[in-house]
Amino acid sequence: MSRLPALDYEITQEQASALGRLGRALEAALAALAEYERTHPERGAARADLVANASEALWYFVVQREACGLRDPRPATTASRPRCTIAWASLAGAE
């Protein structure tokens, strides 16, 4: 009997687990940014750090989604996560 199906299952399980962990990390980074913006209307170094953290979390999440075969990031980064726009802009160097 071939062990490839079992290996494929384990790999898929780990990909899904990693996607979940990275999704939770992205949600936490975006929540921290939202909380900061709610309580501190000024832009400062602390906000820049939070944007950088959110951008990194977004990057990791998008890369893992692609590794899972989900090539279009828009469903995961649009209406439910408006602060992803800030993170995307930071990744592009516009923030």
C-alpha cells in the first residue's frame, strides 16, 4: 500500500493549520491597529510599528493562502478587513 495519500493528508492538514494560525495573527494585528487608531488619532512611530506588523502578518497570510492553492487574496482582504488596505499600502511602500 502506498503511503503517499497519508503524506498528502498530513501536508494538507498542516497547510490548513498554518493558514488558521496566520489568519488569527492577521486578525490580531489588524485589531491592534484599529484600537490604536480609535484611541490615538495622530500618526506616530507607534502607529507605524503597528502598520508594519499588520503588513507582515498580511504578507505571511497571503503567501500561505497561495501555498494552499487560493490564488486570489481579495476575498480574504476586502469588506471584512478594511484595515487591510492600510497594510497593502504599506507593503507597496505607499504608507
